[in-house]
Amino acid sequence: HSILILNGPNLNLLGTRQPEVYGSETLADIEARCRDKAADLGIELAFAQSNHEGTLVDLIHESRGTHAGIILNAGAYTHTSVALRDAISSVELPVIELHLSNIHARESFRHVSHIAPVALGQICGFGSAGYLLSMDAMLSHLTQKPP
Ligand code: DQA
């Protein structure tokens, strides 16, 4: 299996961005931990970040035929982007919605997710550990026998 971990706007600033909310690890630190885990699980991993909504849409489209599933931390686009939601619906790949922080415990504008209705599920509030948890969740989904 190959999976894509896709990160949206401002996540390139992890490490220095509101560390009290998002922790002190950089995105490169998190990527390194994900790559170690992918090697343990025996899966291929692509890891990407963009601040641009259209680029994220393109990367979702390009995942079709390349990746078996997508773990998506869409950042603030979670709360605004119908385009990302439509891209997910269009490619029919399993998507896990991921956030470092517990979006439900924060400002009310973060309680709305356009991604959630088209995602397999959501993992939020566990900091960078959520990246590793979502890899387990995706692999368990992909290897699950059909009912
Ligand atoms: C985030 C939560 C979003 O509300 C916020 O806009 C982000 C990061 C998280 O990982 O906790 O950029 O997706």
C-alpha cells in the first residue's frame, strides 16, 4: 500500500507556530516519525504540504491510481473549502481527517468541517501522535476484509 499524508496551509510553520496549541515539533520532525512508522508497517509513504488550496486539490486528484488512501490535515481549509470536499468526493479514495489540536474544543468557527462528511473518520486532539494513529487507522481500513 502507498498512502499520502497531505498537509495544508501554515503547517510548514510548525515548531514556531503557536507551540502551546500545535507543539514544538517541526513538520520535518513529524515527517521523519511517519517515515519510520511506514517502514515498520511495510507501506510506502508520500508526505506533502501546500499553502495553496488549488495545489491541494491537484494533489488529491493525482492520488487516484497512485495512493490507496489519504490522511489529510487541511488546516484552516477544513473549515472553508468546498473545493477540497468536492475533490475528495470525486476521487473516491478513503480519506482520514486529521488535526493536531482538538478543533471541537476551540473557537466555534473550527467546529465546522467540510471534510468530515466525506471522510472515513476524524482524528484530532492528540498532537503529532495523531499522524501515527491515523496511519494505523488507514492501514486497518485498507486491510479490513469486506463484510
Ligand atoms: C489544524 C486546526 C485548524 O483549525 C487550523 O486552522 C490549522 C491546524 C490542526 O492541525 O490542529 O491550521 O488543522
